[in-house]
Amino acid sequence: MAKAVEVVRENAIVRLRLEDEAKAATAAQLQRAAQVEQVSTSFENACRQMLDTLAAASTELDATAQAGDGGRCRADVFDDGQCGLRHAGEFHQCRCCG
């Protein structure tokens, strides 16, 4: 009879230890899930902010292009009315103007 009581007591101890380990594992999983959610949200917010900045810059660039001199780009405009770049004595006309 004493042996049976000892076996029941040992099984109870093992069961309690296993329950504690399961609770610890569940808590660790919940903490990991919260960390992943936080990183994911942070990444999504950073991407959204970059895309908003890119959209604003694109809108500004488009407005600048539309408001330019007669539709010309912002490159150098020379006395002969052409826009482009002069480098080493050569004239390079802008692609947008011709």
C-alpha cells in the first residue's frame, strides 16, 4: 500500500511539473507572437511612411515639370532657346525637349 501511495505522489509531482512547463511554453509563445506583431507593425508603418514620402515627391516633381518654362525641363536654358547641358564645348539637348 505504501508503494502505491508513493507512485501516486510521484505521478502528481510529475504532472505538476509538466503543467508548469506547458504554462511556461505557452507564455513564451505568446511573448514571441507579441514581438513578431510589434516588428510587423513597425515595418508596415515604415513602409507606409516611405511610400507616402515617395508619392509626395512624385506629385511635387510632376507639378514642377508641368510648371516649367513652356514645358521645358529645368536644365540650363541658353540664349538660343534650347535647354540642355554644355560639356567640353558640346551641347547635349535634354531628352524631354527634343
